[in-house]
Amino acid sequence: MYRYDEFDAAFVAQRAAQFREQVRRRLSGALTEDEFRPLRLMNGVYLQLHAYMLRVAIPYGTLDAEQMRMLAHVAEKYDRGYGHFTTRQNIQFNWPQLKDIPDILDDLAGVRMHAIQTSGNCIRNVTSDPLAGVAADEIEDPRPTAELIRQWSSLHPEFTFLGRKFKIAVTGAENDRAAVAVHDVGLRIVRGPDGEIGYRVLVGGGLGRTPMIAKTLREFLPRAHLLPYLEATLRVYNLLGRRDNKYKARIKILVHEMGIDAFRAAVEDEFARLDPEASAPDPAEVARIAAYFAPPAYPELPDACPALERARRAHPEFDAWVRRNVHPHKVPGHAAATISLKPIGGAPGDATAEQMRLMADVAERHSMGELRITHEQNVVLPHLRKDELFQVWRMLASQGLDAPNRGLVTDIIACPGLDYCALATARSIPVAQAISRRFADPALQERIGPLAIKISGCINACGHHHVGHIGILGLDKAGVESYQITLGGDPTDDAALGERTGPGFAFDQVPDVVETLVRRYLELRQPGETFLQTYRRLGMTPFKEALYAAA
């Protein structure tokens, strides 16, 4: 894991001290809320529906046991005993008092954490593959690249006040687990014609009110040219992107209006002017950062594990968890595992202080002290021994963290919605809870197979509904909640936006709607086919017929 150097520590401490003074001025009345707004946003503080909200950065989703315990401390001391993990691999605290936020930031700084780049019109927290460094299908660990971008972007004078927020995701695996195609810039680590490692650069993806799948900007970019090429891309966007209308100020709109060929020409021209060789980062600095992500000292173990197989035979619930939540690992005798934050009837992504402390304990005892946050609002333990998986599962079960549902119908992504968010137009969490209860039967979940349901409470799409196999968007229609349904979305390698089924449905109809869609899929699927595969084979028509006949 990356460790702060002297610059990091000083930067975070200075920012926290600066914000303490800004909060003092706001509380004294010296600053109005309008004057305070741009200052708080630069420090991860939002004014939500009922209270201020603090969004804490977890760069590329990686944190250690000490940091997870600090999040538990913040939840317990300053909030209402829980936090909400987000689709940006961050965590939000929904109930802090403004007067306490400077103390929270000081506490976080003590464990190398902060809230910088979690809000505002800047380059946001860089996201990545939660299996980075351990995935069996990985070309290269993407975290050194993500950390390089974090350091380059944190105080970049040209890109601190962009026209709109800017999101970057990086993956180093053959299978995209970072949703790079729905980011402003997506980076895929690839091998070039001669086997050298570099990047495929995607640009112009994003969700929200104008969802778009990113287009290829460069098929292959040499590793050393990454930062100057990003600078050229951001500069073209900053110069040519719209600032007269915030709804049209994202880079995806610029790419769409210019066309990818014209945008590419502008970027390549700017890139050439930068002199990429001269402006490339110092190789020694790149090597220093990469060294922090060297693999831990894994014990030599046989890949076969008789003890694990015996435990699976003796405990069907454990076997279900292994089948669904455990991932292959590049090191023999090891595995990674997803901790589901989606218990039946729970609020997706929420974890109590007690659960956070337990996850920290499990990581410390069994995962070399490391955890990862996923953009599916779950947590990954990346460094587990196969012969300790049963112990891990039993520890997780003691706090209700053993749901064997990763990727299944109850592993629902949902934004906070109208229960918290000032921008929301409908509820998200109660919808997710009702669907989860409807499909609570583990046997039914297994029969259905992989099915990604994603729910947003407004068109800003923080729940990524556009790329759900079943997407649900809550809107206000003449003072009544109305939920639009989309089908066929996918954030992975064959990225696609969902297609709208037709008129929306009332709040209490949504579980029935989802059940109707699932029932139709089970009737139509071929052996071994997933929901998404069935939809892609047959298209919208049979699902739409079933849906509106039932309505």
C-alpha cells in the first residue's frame, strides 16, 4: 500500500487547518452559506436534505485496518453509528455537525486520510479494480498508475477549477471491474505491439442526465507519456468545454459535439506541443511509487486445500459463500473474498461502526491488514489463505457480513436517494430493501444467477442505473414518485446503456415489476444463460410485453 511522505502529511494537515478557520467563519456568520459553499465542497462537505454530509476519500478503494478503525471511530463519535460506502469507492457520513467536521478531518489526517477531491469541479478520487494486485487475469497492478494520477492532480493549478467534476478510472486486468467506459477518462493497461506495457485511453463516458459510453482516444499510449497525455486531454476540455450550462459542461458533451476524430486531433496537437518526452514524470519517482505496491510476502502454499474442501462439505452456508463471494488469486493457496454490504432488507453500502471494526480485525488477522472498497458498494479482503477462509467466514457471520450474494439479484447498488440527498427526486433505499426481501430465498437467487440491479433516486445517476441489467430511476412526476425501468445496461467489457421499457411505475409497484421481469427471463432463457445474455439474444419486446401486460 502507498504510504504518505512528508509532502502528503503536510498537505493534508494544512488543508484541515485551513478548513477549520473557514468553518469558524461560517459558524460566526462572517461567511454566508453561499460564500461557504465552494470552500466546503473542496473539502468533501455537502449540505444534504437534513444535515451536512462528509465524503471521505479512499483513493482507488484501498485502505488498511487502522484506517477502517478510524472510520468506525468517526461513525460512532461524530455520526449515528454507521457510514455509507459509495460507488466512487469512498465513504459518506450523513449526520456530522458542521462544528465537528474540522475535528473529524484532524482525526482522519492522523491515519493518512482526508476528504480532498471527493467533491467540487476538480479531478475526483481515482477509482480502480478492487482486485488490483491479486487478480489472476491482471496484466499489471493499476494502483501505481492511480497513485501517480492522484499526486499529479491533487494540486494541479490548471485543473482545480474545471467546468465540472472529472472522473478517472484505471484497470489493469483483462476483465474490466472498474467500469472504465463510463468515466470522463478510462485507462486500460494493455500490451503494445512489441509487448511493452502502456494504456488504451478512453474518453467521454459518463452517466447522469446525458449518459454516454466512452470512445477510444488512443489505442496505445506508452507508459511514460501518461501524465502529459492526460494534461493535453484536460487542457483541451478546459479550454473548449462549455461553462455557460452546467448540464452541458462535462467532457462527454464536448466529445459528442466535436466528434471523437476532431477531439482526438486537438488532444494530439496539444500533446505534441507539450513535448511528451520532456514533460514525462521522473522515472525515479515512478519507481518510488511503484515500490510501495510490491506484493506482500505470501507464504508458499499448495493451491489444493483439503481443509477448505472439508469445511465446504460440512457447512452448506459456507460453501455457498465460497462459490459466490470468493475470487481466484494469482498466488497459489490464496484467495480474495467479497464482504457483502447487502444483507436482506438492509440499506446497500451501509456498515455500522461495529461491522467496520470487525472488518478491520479480519483484515489484520487474515488479509495482511488490507481491505478494498468496490464500486458495487461492497468490501474486498484481498490477501486470504485458503486454509483460513472458514475462520474468516465465521468472523464475518458474527456481524451479519456473510451474505453469499455477490453479483446476485440482492446485491443491489443504490444511492442514498430522497432519504438523505437534497438533489433526489425519489427514494432509493426503500426500493432496494423491498426488492431484496422479495428475492430473499437463497435458492431462488442461485436459480436466477448473475443479475445487477442498480437504483438511482434522480437523474444524476449516482446509483449507476443506466448500466444495470435492470436499472431503476426514481423521478418526481406531479408530486408523486415514478420509477422508470431500463434493461440491458452493462458497465464491463461490452459496456452498454440500458434501454427504457416505457412509462414509469409507482413506488409500491417496483418489486412486482422486477419479479415480472425475472419470471419472464426464467421462462425464456436457454441453459446456462444469464439475464443479460437472454436480453441481448431476444431484445426488449418479450420483457416489455410481460411488463405492461402485468401492469
